[in-house]
Amino acid sequence: MKYFSLVLLLFVMFSCKKEEKEPPEEILPVISDPVVRERGNPLSGKITTTIGSDGGSLNYGNLVKIDVPAGAVEGPTVFGIQPINNTLDETSDRMAYRFTPEGMTFKKPVKITFNRDFQQPDNPISRMIAFQRKDGVWCGVSTALDNNVKSASTTTTHFSDWVWFDMITLRKDRETVGSGGTVKLKLMEQILGALNASNQIDSVPLAALEDIGRSKDIRIKNWKIVRGPGSLEPKINSNLVLGDAIYTAPANIRPGEEVEIQVEVESRSGYVSDPTAPSGKRKFGKLILLTQVQLEAETYLRVKISGQAEDFSAEMYGGITNNEIHLGNVSLNGGIQLQLSCFGTSAGSYPGGREVGQSLVGISFPTSQFKQNYYNLYLDCSGAYQTNGLTTVRMAEDYIVGSFTGRIYLNDSKPCGFTDSKEVQVDFKIKK
């Protein structure tokens, strides 16, 4: 009996020692004071449609879409998507959007979907959607990420200003660089403005975008050039980690040459609330962040058609004529010919179409018999024109710089509809 009691005592002692082991340290997200921003200014290109109790949808240039379920509104209601400048991240060229009607509470949640730029080299695992409150604070919300269709989505019962962002991003101070020039690269992280009681990063106020490294959870390594010429030198940032780098272009640049730069970031505990992820948390883990730098001449016209790159810089034309922006290429050997027109002269966004404030893209492809003409619009069999794509324009000193992303259609002499379509990305820089 004494022997049994001794064994029992030893078992309890060892059990207690095992239970007294300290748990691993929990690394909480870095938080700061929320940042209050002004509301974004409206840009050109607002679209609207009327949706009733049966539900419907509204799609802006295949970039953002709202899906209104049946029963969300009681009767015919005008829904709108208005591009605005991005006040969450004023250094970004990415637009935000004002969804209307504002001030209405929907009876069923409306789905908002942001589609990713199919040409953009990114790692969206840290992607989140945010809206701006009436007090000017941007708040991140639970975001479902669908890598198959390259989209991020959320649901809401109210409308305001909305945008998507990445919690961890790789930034550069310029998109293009000439011979011997340099580009400053910087890893940034979105700091949170608060956490709720259960530490869920969900519907949380957002603070500032800062140099990466405030959180001891972050590990950075393997800065490198994965494609193209030049040199890269990692640098210590303000948080004493290798979060910066300097790219230097070579002395000799070939026309249309592009450089791709990569860095690895690892976060052990970072996550975004995602209803489709295990336990509702989309964990960051290891992120491979990529960015591209274009080595360029004074002006250029570059196109990607269904992923196939073409450079028309040597045969391009462009400028402002009759209060419109026109550009294209004169095919010297009977090859592909492109024309792009923006019906306006100001910087901003031009959704597809033929009216003022819109943009029309046409591309002719040679065949053995005749040319096939594709446009970013077509006439459907109800007699209405369906348009696609978005042209963004900015002014830089004596130049007009911009891009078009969207789909073009071949009608092939059909009375309505189309027989073929292609994804297109156009990048241009022309003299004013």
C-alpha cells in the first residue's frame, strides 16, 4: 500500500511539472491610433442601374461588382458605382469606389467583389477589403479570397466608400527608369487601429501604413532580381530590418525590357479574417512579393494580348486632337494595328464606351484574306451596346501616361453578339 502511494505521489509531481511548462509566447498584431481621412473626390466614369426586389448586379469594367440578392430592396432602386481617389492609401494608383445608395440599410446582405488585375504580379494572401465610416476612419472587414477566379469579396448591408488593400505590400518610388537610374523599393505593413475582445482582425479600424518590421513576428529574406538586368542592394529600414532595397538599371537598355524583383516575407501569426478559410482565418505564412520595373525609352506603346507581349513603340503615334486623347501604331509590315481613344483630356478613369468620359479600343489582326477587327464593345441581340475595360490616364510633365485593361470582342459580321474575345493590357506614354 505504501509503495502504491509513493508511485501515485511521483506521478502527481511529474504531472504538475508538465502542466507548469510555460506556453509559447503569443505574438499579437501591432496596433496604433486609427487614422482619419477625408472622403475621396469623385472621378469620371460613374455607372448606374435600377435593381428591384428580384435582385440584380452592376459590374464596373470587370474591376468591381455588386450583387444584390432578391429581397434586399423592396422596390426599384438606383444602384451606382462611382470611382473616387483612394484616401486609405494616397500613394497608390488604385482607385476606391463609392457605392450608392448611401444611407440605406439593405434587408439582405449585398455582395461586393473586387477582381484582381490579371497582369499584376502579386501575392494576395494578405488582401483585405475596407470601407470608410462616417467619421473618416477606414475599417477592414472579413474578406473571402478566391484564387480560382482571382477575386476578393465581402458582404454588407450598407454602402459607403470601399477599396481593397494588402496588409503587407512591396512599394516602389517609380514605375519606370532610364539608363543608370535607380528605383527605391520598400516593404510596408498596414498597422491596425484596434482589435476587438477576441483579437479577430475583422471590421477593425485601420491606422497608418508604415515601414515593415514593427512586429517581431515578421522575417524578411532573399531580395533578388528574378528577371532582367541591373543590380539590387537590400537596405536596413527605419525599424532596423532589411525592408528596403535599391535597384540600379544598367547603362544599356534594350527597347521594352522589364525587370522583376522578388522578396520573401514570413509571418508566423499574421492573418486576415476569411469565412472560407480554416477556422475563419487566412494565415499569411510565407509571402513571396513581386514587383516589376520597366526600363524605358522616352515614349512607348506596349500591349499584351491574351498574355502575348507586343511592343509598338517604334511605330507609335499619339496626342490630343479635338479635345480627345488618341494613340496607336502605324503597322509598317501589315501586322497588328491598335487604336485607343479617350473621349476627354483630363487625368482619371475612362470606362469602355463611345461617349464623353469613356474610352474605345480597337485592334486589327491580319489574316490570310482580310483583317479581323476587335473592339472593347459589341452590340447584343437586344440592340444594346455592351462595353468592357477601363483606361486610366495621368499627366506627367510633358507626357500622357496611362493603361487600358479589359476584353475586346470580334463580331465577325454577325448582326449581334460576338464570336471571339481576347484579354488585353495596353501601356502607353505619349507626348501631350
